[in-house]
Amino acid sequence: MAYDATGLQRYELSDAQWDRIADLMPRSNPRGGGVWRDHRQVVDGLMWKLNTGAQWRDIPERYGPWQTIYERFVRWRYDGLFERILDRLRLQLDADGRIDVDLWCIDGTSIRASRSAAGGGKRGARTSRPTTRSAAPAGASGPKSIW
């Protein structure tokens, strides 16, 4: 395992980093029921996943079940949590004079897509049956439907 000088594993948030965003995290499980897994543990697992580019199922067990991290990621994305975090961090950096707002942007061009995302299909995957033309021309009548 790769640890940095502070004893944290690579991609995990330091206490100072966590303190900047901790109050933005949801307070309780909106669906009721049991207690949520610790948000910081889930965020650290999410940072690991996003930085490594690994599959969801490959997230190390120390971050909790991959399904929990995935479901929380989807929920937080839908609820706008990441936009609120980004806004806060941008405002803090701007107040400290550390960014130029005219140059502030996020570039998503390096996001890798699989072959099947481009319509190429997966290797060895079964293809669907081809669409067959109407048998009507062989019977000397016009087609009765659109294919």
C-alpha cells in the first residue's frame, strides 16, 4: 500500500481537506432505516476509484462495500453535492488568491470509454438476430409493414 508523509494512503483526504467539506455532507439516511456508513470512508473509496480508474468491484474492502460507494456516488451526483463542494472549494481558493476565475475550468476530455460505448460491441458478445425483410415481395404483393 502506498502511504504519503502523513500516513494516509494515496488518494485519501487529510483531516484539513475533510474539514473543508464535512458540513456539506447529508446528515442522515433519507430513506430512513439504519445508520449510514461513515461519509469520509465512502469519499476516500470514491477518490480511490476515480483516481485509479478501476472497476467499481475492485474498490478495496477497507472503504466498505463497492455497492455502497456506487449508490452514494449516484445519489450525491443527483442531489448536486459535488457542485456544492466544487463551489465552496473554488470560492475558498479565489478568496486566497490562488486561482484565476477566467482560467477556471474542468476538462473531461481524458475520460476513457470502452469499445462498446462507441457502438463497437464487446469482443465475443452475441449479436442480435438480423432483421428479416418481408416475405411479401416473394409472394408478388407489397409489404404490409415497415421493417
